[in-house]
Amino acid sequence: MPERTFEELAKAVDDAAAAVARLHGTPRQAADDLRTAIEAAHRAALVTIVRRLRADDAGRALLFELVDDPMVHLLFSLHGIIRPDPATAARAALEEIRPGLRGHGGDVELVRIEDGTAYVTLSGACNGCSMASVTMRTGVEQALRAVPSIHAVEVVPSPPAPAVIPLSAVRRREETPDELAGHGWVRALPAAQVRDGRVSALSLTRPDGRPAPVIVVRLGDALSAFDDECAHQSRPIGAALVDAEAGTLTCPWHGYCYDARTGECLSAPGTTLAQRPLRLIGGDVWVRVGT
């Protein structure tokens, strides 16, 4: 059989999981039991392979090369052999306590992780109230300290909310396709083809003929476009893993995690993906790839 791509394999897994989710009663339980047994057998075999490779110098070097493969990285991550990056683990920990905070009119957001310290902002009833320190000690701090790489937690002031004028309130003449092209814009693809919570990797062409590989990410109604290269080693990130709830995308090569809306790197603060201006015109996504 022809070897399937990463995207094809991932879609096959998603489709199978969706099919199982539609089952009920005994068939659903049998499918879940089968999946659990297979995953346990696979994890045991993978752990044995990793231990044997790590015990040998040449094998350890080979193991590091294998982890760069997107499918191997995904498989190791699913079985807990590779730990998620600290930012992803921290956000997952905060999600566990978020319902309790919101129940008291408050909330918390992770700003960054630096040198083992997690910096967070408190909002709502938690922001500036007399019980903020108690909230930290009893909830947020305990949750974040459970993440192995986090050793301290600090609260930073919440930035003032900016005044935003909705684009719908701004009236301007719509530029024609020729005018857009003259300013470096290209029609990328129909917006309906950009799947929610997924990355669309595109090979566009700049006005001067040079290639312009970009990715388009959809999170709900929000669309963002970036150059198709990780800020770490400039490798393509078209196969990035998207966490729709956390609003992040993770590079399949070395696990660098980014804000899917802004491109800010959450694994290495101060680093960002190169973001491209994006417009929605007549149901199509337009991306500016030139000047």
C-alpha cells in the first residue's frame, strides 16, 4: 500500500475516534476497551525501544533524529513518552481550576514561563481584591507548581483593555482584486476550506514570482496567517498541532508552542512567528505576501 502522509494518518485517527463516539452501550464499551488494550501494548513496546536506544550512544543520537519526525513525535506525545511543553501543561492545569475561579467572578491567564517561574494575570473579582493572595496560594499556585518545570508563580498587573473600533463601523471603498494584487495581496483559498482548529499549509507566489509558503489557522471565527517556518530552526510548521481550547499551535519538530492568533512563542518568550496580514473578501482569504 502507498505510504500515507501525516495529515492523512491524523485524519484517519480523527474519523475513527468520531465513529467510536457515535456508538452506545456494549459496542462503545468494547471499542474503548480495545483501544485501551492496544494503547497499553504500544506504550510498553515504545518504552522498551526508547530505553534500549538511550542506553547506547549511537542509539541515543538516532532517537533524537527520530523525535524530529512529526509522526514519531506525535506518537511519543500521545503515550506520555515526551512531555508536553511547559506552557501547554500549565494551561491544562489552569483549566482544571478555572471553573472554581469563574464561580467566584474571577479568572486567571498565563502570561509566560521564564526560568522556571510562571507569570499570570488575575482578572474579574480576583484582580486587585483583598483575597487575591489567598486565591494564588489555594488555587493557581498549587495548580501550576504541579507542573514539573515550574518552581515559582508570580502575579503581574493586567494590562488596560484597549479601545477597539470594530471594522464593521469603518466605511471604506473596497479595493478591486487588481488593486490588491498591486499592493502585494494574493487570493489564498476559500474561507470555507479552512477547517476550524486546523492548519492549512499553502504555497503562494509573491508578485515578483518568488514562492511564499504560508499557513492559515482558524480558531472559531478568527483567522491568522503566518510564514510557514518555525521561529526555532525555520522548519515548516504546516503539520503543527492545534489546541483549539488553549488557542495554541505546536511545531511538530521540536515542540515549540505558539499563540495561534498572534504567533507569540510561549516556549521561548520574545520569539514570534512571522505574521502575514489577512483579509476576508467575498468569501475568500487574501494574504499579503509582498509590498
